[in-house]
Amino acid sequence: MSEQSRPGGTVTNPVIPGFHPDPSVCRVGDDYYLVCSSFEYFPGIPVFHSRDLVNWRQIGNALDRPGQLRLPRDTPSSGGIYAPTLRHHDGRFWLIVTNVSGDGNMIFTATDPAGPWSDPVRLPGVHGIDPDLVWDEDGTCWCTVAGISQVRIDPATGETLGEPHRVWSGTPGSTAPEAPHLYRIGAYWYLMIAEGGTERGHSVSIARGPSPCGPFEPCPANPVLTHRGTDSPIQNTGHADLVQAPDGSWWMVLLAVRPRGGTPAWYVLGRETFLAPVEWVDGWPVVGAVTSELPGPPWPLHPAPAVPARDDFDLAELHPQWISLRARPERLCTLKERSGWLTLRAAGASLDENDAVFVGRRQQHLACRASTLIDPTDGRGGLAVRLDEEHHYEIEAADGEVKVFARIGSLRTEVAARPVPAGAVVLGVEIAPRPTRGPRTGPDDVLLGIEEPDGTFTALATLDGRYLSTEVAGGFTGRVIGMYAAAGTVHFDRFDYEPLPLP
């Protein structure tokens, strides 16, 4: 999935770059599987596989059918699917998650994590986000949610068995106890949570007790992980999960961000998945440094097959990396109408609308370039860099003309326009990080333009990337780059994405 092998026995962090927050991991034999939050995007909950915890390949999306994932048109950006937990028990994979925009907490199961996953088992008696599943020695299943409260459930039916009860509220004075995960390790049950909110104060704390429901004794060194108040280029560390490797070593996956620029520094890729080693000292976990260069694990690395830089839309179905807004009905998005082309039919009139027809992929590199060949003869559409309905830049083609638009909060404006020959045209976006020269320096520039007949890129507009950042827009997601239809029917022959070297 990413460039993970480095000379000198180190690997790069994040291990899953781009908007991949709230990681949850489990191991089955020599294989690791990991899932992340997906919010308002469909399909939901990307599923990854690895043999080494370092190189990850997306093998599917757990929620890929409308019956599994209902996101109404009025689902807000950063609504939808929150914080899944993935576990393997009794020969099956179990996935519990919250749809905050309608269906509440749900459980899905599969024998193959690549899918298909079951229809949902709903949990009407479980209230709260960030649900966790664990089974104790006698087979009782416990569900713990943010808060931190817990209840016994029947995971096959969704029935609650008893009343929910508080088990641990985290560190006194800290806010937002969430992301609970329970583990039986040695003689204790450990309850690990996130605290401090998912911004710069984010942290990980842990407690232990004699049973899944406590009573819990907090670790005297809490928080066991935080980067708050530091000058680390990696910030917002939290929402973690633990996994033990076959050699007995322990590892943590967690979310964090890479802010850039001046003050307050802006992160644009969303919250990403990082890896850290864990040692156990006196019965408590000690988390190693979360850095961009991580000492490699003491086993061979297994590079995952790279996602092709170009998608020619020649397959029967879209690659699982492609995501859309809230739904993807075939009548509006199809590979079957024109062979080797992706066809989009407009619903919403622009990306300002919740029902915009959009197919994109997460921006995963701080510097990158993307382009697509569009035929707008029968409509109007283009290539966009999106954070939400109120924060996006796009270059749009109609037959014989291209325009650049910017939506920043309540302002929508046409930035540039240029006539082009009628018919197909190549639209491009380039993300160029800025050198930090002062406290007001933004994180990057977003260049939008066209590809000339000789293959050179001509930027029609250069826009400040800070306005497509979480610090400006708010929310929980990151940038997604993709194609959209704004009127009629538009066809896309290919999509190219490539990382660029950092300046």
C-alpha cells in the first residue's frame, strides 16, 4: 500500500497514509487484518490485510451493500460510520460499529474478511459510540462503549443481557473518554481508552482489573501515549488498538496526524494509521516512540502489491479504494455504459449538494499529482479535491470550456476559466507543500489545470491548501480527490494518481 521498506532496518510511518482513522486490528495465524472509520462515504469500513504489520493492502470494504449501510441524503459530512472494532472469535470475524446517522450500533460477521460480510445485527439496547466486543472465558460477550459503559449482549441477536454499567471514566480531569478496547493479557483484564478529544490533546490511557467489568486500577504512568505539548511533527496520537505478533511481541496501531505550515499548523490528509512497538514492564504497557522512521519489526517484511498508479476502468467493478458520497446507485455510476470508461450521471448540481455524484480516492501523500480524461460532451463535470460540502476545489469541464471553482465556507466563487477544443480534455490537480517561512505559512498549494496536447500541465489557478484542512473546516475526515458530474452525463476514460517528492 505504501513505500514501507527502508535501508538500515527502518520502516516509514504512517503505515496506512491518508484519511484512515480509528484503526482496529486483529491477528489470525500469520495474518493481520485492520479496519478504519469511513464516515459519510460509501462503501464503508475499508478492510486491510498484512503479513508484517507494516505493509498493508486494501482487500475490500466491509459495508458494500445498501442493506448494510444506510446513509440518508441529509447525512452530514463527518456523520455516518464511526470507529469500528474488528475481532476474530470462534472461527468468525466480528465487526461492531456505530452508524450515527440512523442505525446506531450494529454487528457484522464474515468467514473471509475480504467479504462478503453479513447483513447487520442491530443493537437497540446499546447506546454510545466506539463500541468494543470481547468474550470472557465462559463465552459471555461484553460490549463497551465511549463513556465508558458496558453491557452483556448476545452478538447473534443483538439482545442486551442486563443493564449497562460504568466501568471506568478515565483520568480525572481529562475529557472525552472513548475508544475502549478490552483485552485478557496474563492475569489481568486491560481496558485501554482514548482521552482528551481527537485534537492536539489526544492521548491513550489504560487500566487493569480481575474481570472484564473491573474494578479497574489505572496505570500510574497514564497517559501511556500522547504527543500533546511536544514539537513532534506527528500529533493527535490516540484511538489505539493492541495486537500480539506470533513471536510474542506487542504492537499498537493508532491514529495521528501530520500538521504542516505555520501557526496553528494544518493537517490536510485527515487522521492516519500509525504503528508503534509496545513493551510490558511490571504488568503495564510502555509504548515506543511514534516517529516517521520506525525501527523495523524483527521479521521479514512482505511488501504488499502496489495499487496501480492508473485506473483505466477496464474491470467489471471499481477497485475498493474508490469511495462515493452516501450511496453509489448504478444508474448514476457505472462501468457498463461505455467500455473502459467510468460514466457518471448528475444528481446534485455541484459538490455543494449532499447528493453530488462523486467517485474519489483518499489523498495519501503530502505531495502528489492526479489527472483524469473527461468527455463532457453530454454534460458537465470534473476533478475535485474535497473535504466536505463547504470546503472543496474543482476544475470543471463543459463542452468547449473549463472553469476552476473554490468553495470555502459560505463563499463559492469562479476562480478561472479557459476555452478548450470541444470533446475530451485532461484535467489535473497538483498538491505542492509550502516551505514554512513564517507563522502564517499554509501547509500547501493546490494547483488546478489542464494537460496540454504536448503532455505538459498548465495550472489555471493556485489555491491555498489551508482551507481544505481540518483546522479550518472541522470534522473528522481528510481530503479525497476524485471525479464528479454536475449536469447531464459525463464519461471518464482514466484516472492517474502519483506521489511526488517532498521539497
